[in-house]
Amino acid sequence: MMGLSASTYYYRPKVPRALRDQIEAELRDKIEYLQAEYSCFGHRTLKVQLQRHYGLVVNRKRLLRVMRVHNLFRQVKKRFIATTDSNHKYPIYPNLIKALEVTGINQVWVSDITYIRVLTGFVYLAVILDLFSRRVIGWALSKSIRHELTVAALRMAIEARNPGAGVIHHSDRGVQYACDDYVALLDANGFQGSMSAPGNPYDNAFAESFMKTLKNEEVHLCEYESFTDVVERIPQFIEAVYNQKRVHSSIQYLPPAEFEAILQDDKRKASLGQVTLKLAEY
């Protein structure tokens, strides 16, 4: 229409190098702040947090380049110790969550145990998450991996949520979840027991995903020396960072606590639309 070539129409003047360096330095500072404040290290989570916290929309390629140039990726130390002992005499529950549709909180709780290395040995952590909101609703720390650890986490979750009967409690086949004391607590509160299939890592993937996040964004970045160090740091990460600040793609890039608050507010709930979690058939 104006007699201009396409290249002329779409031409954008180059940003001076000094200004570009300044912009990238400011972006680097923002990334470092978010990594320290929110314990988010993946580029997808950082992209969302940059927009939520600063109102800054950043191109994915640019974000990755800045992170690579300034070495902002975290190096994770991988360690392993078995925490599941499924060789026991207790009954095993069938898997009730395979191909299940979850539409709200307190329908399915998932649980797991992990270890945290300290100078003198290991500290064990048991957690329970609400599957729909991804919120950690119960947790316990102990120097022992006995069943008292998982019972304490379950008691905390029950006191925090006070759910009605019918909640599905899903776990692996470990003795800590199958023993008499744990099953008695489930039965007393009207839970339906559910357990993973033997040797299937996908059956309890949601709880294990949290443990991976915990290890990558907290445990492997610290050098815990004692049980006291763990007690001081882990609850802070769970309650103040993971539940309150860390966004999740599965809940529309919201933190679990904020997602639950919206669910309980009828006026704001409409903004979420229909949220349904369809579990895969493995």
C-alpha cells in the first residue's frame, strides 16, 4: 500500500551493545533474585515468575541464553539410598488411582519417604500431598525410618485438613504404609487405601515429583551438617517456598496455596475454568 518492501516494514533498529548488556545484566540480577527467593531454577518456572513478580515477559531463547552465559543453571548432585521395604507380611491395597479423574481437593492424598544426608548419617522425611492442588499437607522428619515417621506425617495432614470419609490415600508398598498402626489410622478416618504396583515408578509419580523438586531446589544445594540443620531448613522450604511461592504448570502456573485459595473463592474460581486431573493408565 505504501510502496514499502517487507524488509523495510519489519525493520527494527539494532539496540546499542552497551544498552543490550545493561538489559541482560538487569535480567541476570532478576533471575538470581528469583532463584534465591523462590528456589526456582528451571527456565520454564523462571519465565513464569519473571512475569508474576516483575511483569516482565521474556523470550524463552533469550532467557536460556542469559542463563547459559552467566552460569545460572544449577548442578545437581545425585545420590541414592533405598527407602522402600516392600518385603513384609502386611496386606497390600490395590491401585485405586489408575485412570482416575480428580476434580477437587481432599479426593486423593499421595505419600512418600526420602532421605537427607548429614555428616553423621541420614535424616528421613515423610510427606503427604493433596494430589489435586499439589500442596504438601503433612510432613515429618526423623533420624529413624520406622513407621512412627509416616504416622506423624499422616496425623499432621488429618489435623490440617479434617477431611470427610472416602479420601483415597495412595503410597508405595513400603512397610511404613502397610503396618498395623498406619492402617488403623487410615481406617479410623474413613480413608481408602491404595498402593503402587510392584516395580512401577509411575504409580506414585506425583509424590516422587515433589521429592525430586525438594532435592534439586533445596537439599542438593545445601550442605547439612546435623539433624538440626535439616529441621531448620526443610520446613521453611515446604511451607514458605514450595506451598506459597513455587508455581506448577499442572495448576495453571500458580503456587499450591494460591490455587487452593482461588478454589475456595466462588468469584475467583470462575477464572480457573473446569480443572480436572486425569491420571494416566499405566
